[in-house]
Amino acid sequence: MRRLRTAGLALLGATLVASVAASPAQASPGETRTVCADSMTPDGWVDVNWGTSASCRVMSGSNIKMIKQLDGLPVGTQVNACASAQPPKGWTKVQTYYSGGCVVFVNSSFTPNAWLLQKTS
């Protein structure tokens, strides 16, 4: 049983490392990827969630982020995004709010840290 659990954890770790290392260059519209937090969010993408993982450099606060490809999505599409990276051209902030999934550093005041975005062009 111990070997099975160890093998399962190793597979999970390898999967996370592969997703962290994946290049967002050839992504489909709406696709998400998990990357280390110290990597820049590429043009046409937004941050949609923050977390922690042993696969990335340890920092104070979150050290991984999930990013979402917005290029190619149809006009009128709405997406919830963290306010940690500016929305791409053609996307408008419809609403600002607090999200527990968008906490990069301790946010004890529950300051708005997320947006509802809508594609306008």
C-alpha cells in the first residue's frame, strides 16, 4: 500500500511539473495552465487562481498561478480573473470583487482582488 501511495504521489508531482513547464504558446481559447508565480503572464492570458506547490520556488505567499488563454474567445464571453495582471485588449472590467482564490499575499482587509471581464471586441 505504501508503494502504491508513493507511486501515486510521484505521478501527481510529475504531472504538476509537466504542467508548470508547459509553454502557453500553442494553447486553445479558454485553455488553462498552471505555472510558477514568478513567470510573467503571457499576452492574451489572465491569472485565474493562485496557490502553493512544492514544484516551484518557495516564496512568501502563493508560488503558483493558473492562467487562462483569452485570445480566440467570442465577443460577449465573460471570465472571472484575478486582478494581478491587466486584462488583454478587447476585454472590459464589468465587476470588481474579492476572491479567496486570487490571494497572492495576505489580504486581511478583503480588498477587491478579482474582476469579472467581458470580451467587447
